[in-house]
Amino acid sequence: MPAFDPGTVVYFLHTLCLVVSRLLAFVLFAYHFDPGSWAYPASAVAYHVTVMAVLHGVTIRKGQEKFVKPPVASYVPHKRF
């Protein structure tokens, strides 16, 4: 039996690729400005975070009335041996 689940490794690599690609995109974006001008990239990131948070808040509420949470007692976690 493997010491770790192969799905966990794939998920970790997926998350690692997402983080690295976002950092690389931000660094390349920041290089377009003059050296020492950190206000433009910082304001662009703040604007992006604000817009994405508002969009998330608007879209997450549309389907909540249809979603019913199952009772906690019916949840049985998978056991690993």
C-alpha cells in the first residue's frame, strides 16, 4: 500500500502549478512599470481582488436557495488503514 494517495500528489502538483503561474504572471506584470514604482502593481492587485470578491459574492448567492446541506450525522468520513 503506498504511503500517500496518488490523487493527493496530483492535487498538490495542480495547486503548485497554479501558485507558480500566478506569481509569474504578477512578476511579469510588475516588470512593465518603472523600477521602484510599486503603487501601480499593488493598486492593480487590490482592484482585481475587489472585483473578484464582488463577483464571487454575487454569483454564490444565486444558487444557495436550491442547495440543502445534508445533516451532519449522515456524514461518515472515509477511513484509511
